[in-house]
Amino acid sequence: MNYNSKQIDILNVSLKLFAEKGFDGTSIRDIAKAADINVAMVSYYFGSKENLLEAIIIYRVSDFRMILENLQTELISPIEKIKKYVSFYVNMLFQNKDFYQLVHFEMVNQKRACDFSAFSEIKKKNLKLLQNIIEEGQKDGEFKSNCNSLLIPALVIGTFSQIYNNKKFYIEMLNLNDDKAFENYMLNTFKEDITNVVLGMLIK
């Protein structure tokens, strides 16, 4: 779905407030004040707070679909496409930590009547694009015939979340000096390591 600049501002402001104060702790009035608009405009664009949450989820996940569509058509080897895929995924997770924490909480707790079917459909389409890259590698004889594309996003996001959500422990275990060193690790060494794990699942 295409949003105008004002709708995108509202989505970004809402995500920030939901992450800071929680969904239940954030009111439409809070969102309107932070976005410097009147309350009626939020309702006009999105109808309800639940609809706004759904719009945030779809908007953020749709961005990654565009990246995958472009990646699929690049004139590079399937192995290089997988490397780029993992790099894009880690960058996306890092830049949208608040979003993924919010989505995880809402989907696990199911406290409100949000319809996540559109979110699931986008994820299925993203998985299909990944599967297309894997099939390309299989045809070229680079990838194993029994690769499970479903496991790759789960592996990347699960490992990222485990390490990032236990930052203090891993800073100590990895002998890092501070948060900045930890972030540098996540965007470089971790990215390389998880890429090698994914490639290990795929390459013959």
C-alpha cells in the first residue's frame, strides 16, 4: 500500500511511541501531539489504533519485499544474492529493533483483535522470493537439493534477537568495551558469521 508523507510521519511517530510506552500506554492524543496534527487526522487516515498498528506492520514488511524483488533480478550469482539477503536482513533488524519487538509482543500475546493476515501474506511472498533465489542456485548446481527456505529468516532473526536482547551478557562474553563496540560487532562480525551459517545450510 502507498502512503503519503503525512501518513508515513504518523506511522513512524506511532511506532516510536508504541516502543517507548507500549501499545496500551499510548493514546491517539499522544500520537497526534507527537506528530503535530489534530486527533481527527489520525482517525481519518487509520480509523483506530488497532488499524494503525496493522498499517505499521504492513508498511515496514513491504519495504523488505521491494529489496528482495530488486535483489532477485541482479546479475550476480545465487551465492552473492544470499550474502546480500542476509546483509539486508541484519541491517533491517538492527534499524527496526523497536518494530520487531512490538510485532513479536503483539503476535505472542494476541491481546487485541488485530488482523495479521495481510502481514502473513507479505511474509509468504517474501519467502517465495527467497525460494526463487535458492532454486536458481540449485539449478546452477551450487546449492543442495533439500534446502529449506523457511528456516533461513527464522535463523537470522532468532539469532539476532537472542544476542541483541542479551546485550550485557554478550558484551562481556565477546570482550567488547561498550554499546558502540557491540553495535559494530552486530553490523560486521555477527553479519559475517550468520552469513556463513546460512551458506553452510545451502552450499553443497
